[in-house]
Amino acid sequence: MPPDNMHWLHLRGLDTSDNAITVWQRFAEYMQQPTGCPEILQPTSGPVSNVTHMIVTLRAMIARLMKEEILPEDRHQAQHHIKHFLNCFKTFDHGIHDKKHKPTCISSYNFICLINLPRLLEEYRPLRNLWEGGGQGTTIISLFKPV
């Protein structure tokens, strides 16, 4: 079955299981209905407040992590803001994916690495000093492989 037909059925929340011939026949039946084609389902992404909370907590987390001067209480505050952001992101992610989907903040290495930043903040002081700008570090690859 062509992928376009599978995508067409999936966008409308229709059954795509079975063998290719049966699914193609199902697609053809829907296309020939006198009432017209079924409507495309609207995405279920949860309330807009989930997105807003995630962005606000992301901004607060970055502001804590990228400070120019590090004070003794900054590690605790950064840890608090990271956990708050991860909770808000999990709520946002849960609104996008179904219940069976493993949360992105658990399955993506970048989110898990955020937990290490308060320790690095204490060890190296301002994290903004760790940036490998210019042609240093892995950014050298962009000089060899331009987009």
C-alpha cells in the first residue's frame, strides 16, 4: 500500500491495520462515500497553558544556569529550576503523545544531562565560560562539512 494512503487514513483516525490490499480497499471505500471524505482529526496537544508554562520555566532555568557570577545558593536554585522545567516539559509532552509513549524527558539524553548542570556550576563556576565558540571543539565539523 502506498504510504500516502496510509498517511491519509492515519490523519483521519481510521484503521490502518490488516494487509495492504484490505487497507487499500478501505481507503477506496472512504474516497467513494456519497457524504464525502472523513474529516482530518485535530491534533491533541493539550492546553496552551502547558506550552506557556514550559517556556516560562525554560527561560527561568537558562537564566539561573547562565549567570555571570555564581553565588553559593545558585546550585540549589539551578537544581530547583531544572526539576521544575522537566516537570513542565513532561506535562507538555504528555499532552502531545499517547499514554503508552515513553516521556521524552526520560528517553532523550539531553534532558537527562540537565541534572548534571548544578554540579558543573559548582565545579566550574559560570557555565557560560565553558562555551567552545569559534572553530573549537565539535564546531570544527561545520567548517569541514558546510550545510
